[in-house]
Amino acid sequence: MESDKVSKAVENFVAYPLIILIGLYIVASAIVPFIHLNNQTFTIIFTLAGGIPALTFFFKEKICKQ
């Protein structure tokens, strides 16, 4: 019972956000060769710019379903 709640919380608030951010980081790393910007700076900015709205939407959807 209690372990199910902890497991679900870890899944919702740790695993899924990490998957989203890792996916965005991979996309940003794939885009870098096509543009002429500082590689690491662009990757971090792209990940944050896409990650924050994606995570906000994800958490909003999860909280509304509960």
C-alpha cells in the first residue's frame, strides 16, 4: 500500500521528467551540427526551453487526473 504510493510518486516525479529531459537533450545534441552556436550552451538552453513547458504540462496533466 505505502510502497505503491512511493513507487508511483517516484515514477511520476522522477522517472518521467528525467526521460523528458534526456529526450530533449538528445534532440538538442542532434541539432547542434546544423547550426553555428556554442554546442554546450545551445544544448542546455534548448533543453531548458523545451523541458520547462513540457514538465509543466506533464505535471498539470498528472495532477488533474488524480
